[in-house]
Amino acid sequence: MTTFRCVCAWLPQGLSGSVDIVCDETGIITAIDPAGRAPADHQLPGMVVPGFADAHSHVFHRALRGRTHSEGATGGEGGSGGTFWTWRQAMYRLAGRLTPETFGALAEATYAELVCAGVTAVGEFHYLHHDQQGRPYADPNLLGLVAVDAGARAGLAVTLLDTAYLAGGFGSPVTGAQIRFTDGDVGAWAARVAALPQTVRHGVAIHSVRAVPPPALSAVAEAARGTPTGVLHVHLSEQPAENEACLAATGRTPTALLAEAGALGPHTAPVHATHLTAGDIALLGAARTTVVICPATEADLADGLPAAGALRDAGARLALGGDQHVLTDPIAAARGLEWGERLATGRRGTFTPAELMDAATVAGHRAIGSPAGRLEVGAPADLVAVRTDTVRTAGADPGQLIMAATAADVAVVVVGGRVQAMDGLHVRLGDPGRMLVAAVERVWR
């Protein structure tokens, strides 16, 4: 047994006083009681909250941070900031360079950065499947398993969301770097997914309705039901051009197309959902989907502001993702959900601090089939201690700490009962900054 003594903890019933959280040798919480007099194994400062979930990650995109503002470039000065579509070309150039070795090193460093920021589980939206010529590796799931192994080394639970990517657009074949993403047809994709070890926590994803032809959508949704988590993720209506192309090709919005294919339900997690009609919002809410909002990416790529409050009011749950890892800060992401609504509506308080914490923890873990996200008996001992005495958090109401803190205030991160990070440093891997310098330089060398 291991005892973590907390000055204050965010429990399902509300903020606590000083408590002891006890976990067994498997990392499961067995007791939460008022702090005792006997020495504890670990003293956790500040306020302890459940481990955060990043419900939408493209881990290899981390090598693009700070390199895409000049249009069409991966570095340098000057030029225009471009659009989502010019950013995508830079991403394709990156995808074309990666090897299993460089991808693995980048994933390990990026996941270490996530852990140090308080993230204890991630949904890896994985579509980089094959080699640079589009040929399967000897193990067709090599790159997905490389990501899972990198997460294990960093002490991060990875849900591999194996992504179907079958077309370059409506009626268009894959081209260029996209050949690494495709299995050719939905049957070949499903066969590869079926070969994943059942010990690997995984679900599936539809890259987007433009990359999976309408006849294949239902097959991908059916494949989700046979995975360990049962979850189905999909990029949805991130850009107006996607909606326009879908309407022109099918006469339906992307959301309506997914509904018609039977791809919407409580285990479905649409990502972004930025440009929706009122009918789309009603469909997503009625299906009780969990919509994954990625505030940093949606700002960086000029996607726009999703109608998060309307989605919540319609019945959808909201979770949060880091997506391209342009900013690794789950607390700022939660705050960004409320700030986006303030910018869109001119009103404050669409979401309470408790709702923002739910999006960052409970809903995010649920969206990726993770059992974590709550500090209660029977849950994994994923604990994040956030300091309350820094220049950012001093004086904050503990119940509103999520409106003031950042990842820099994360003092201790515990995953499955084991301390994985302290004060921004990984206990085994060291400084994630140094890891990232080496990994990113190796990718672009």
C-alpha cells in the first residue's frame, strides 16, 4: 500500500480538506480518508486533482511547433501565416520524413512533456501507418505499437485510435505523403486493426468524411464495436471547405452523413466540430456524443470557435484535446473552452470551473476508454498536485484554480500509484525539453 497525503483534493463530492489517498500495489485507489497522524509515503502540495486526459493527440505533429507561421515553410522568417490548408502541406512534408526510430523518439519526448504537464492518459489519433513508399512494415501495426511503447516508457496510458484514411478527398485518390496513411480499402484497414493485440488499449477513428468514402463509414463504425474500448473518433467540420465539399458530393452535412451511417452514439467522439448547423448540433446532442474541443489548435490553425455551449445544452459532453501539441497545457485548454465562449458570445460563465474540470478529466478519459479521471475508490491512482502558492495561483479560490493555474504550476504527477514527474522533470527520463530538442532536430536533420 502507498499513501499520498493531500492538503486539499478535488473529489467527486467536492473539495476536501486534508486527506490520505491510499492505493494498492496495482495502482488502484483503495481508500480516501481524513489525513492520519502516521507518516505518509508522499506529501502532495497544493490542490490534488485527477490526472488530465488529452483526448485527441497527433504525436508526430509536435515537430511542427514554432515552424509553420511562414506560409508553406517549416522554419525561417517572413511570409504570410497561411491557412489550415498550407499548414497541412507542412504536416505532409513532416509525415514523409519520419522513420520508426525518429517517430518513436519524438513520441517518447512528447509524451514525457504531457506527463510533466499532468496528463495521465492520451487518445492517439493514429494515421501514420506505413513506410515512405506506402508499403506495410513487416508488422503492419509497427508505428502504432511504437507509439504505445513510447507511452509506456513515459508512464502515460495510450489509447491507440487506429484511423481509417482511404481517400484524398471526395472522389479523389490519396497522393504524396498520404500514401503512408492508407490501407487501400476498408477491408484491409479492418484486417490490420483486428491484428492489434487485445492487450493494447485501442479504438478506431474515421479520419474525416472526406478521407473515408460514404460506403465505408458504417464499416468503420462497426469495427469500433469489436475493439477493447469500443470508442469511435472522427475529425468533424473543422473547416468550412470540408462542409462545402461534403454537401456538393453527398447533399448532406458531415454530421448528417455520419448519422445516416450509424456512426453517432455515446461512444462516438467528434473532434473540433467547429462549423456546425443547428441540425448538426441537435444530432450530436441527441446521440450523446462526446465532442473533443482542441482550443490551442483551433486558434493556431484559425479554425474558428466551436459552439461549445450550444453543444452542451443539446446533450453532448465536452472533452479536451491537445491535437498538434502547439501548446501542452491541459489547464489552459480547459480555460480556453470558457474563454472561447466569452469571445463568441460576449458573456462570462457559460461553463463553471467544475464543468471545465470535468471536461479535462472525467469526460476526456471516458472518451478514450480510460478508467481514470476521478479520485474515488476503485479508480486508478492518477493524481496531479497543482501548486497554490505561485505567482499565477497565489490568492486564487481553490474551487476556481483552473481559471488561474497553468502546466507550470504542476508540482507532482502520479500515474497508477507511481510518481512520474516532479516540478516539470520526468523522474526517469529527465528534462522533456532536452529530449524534444534532440528528437525534433533528428526528425528535420
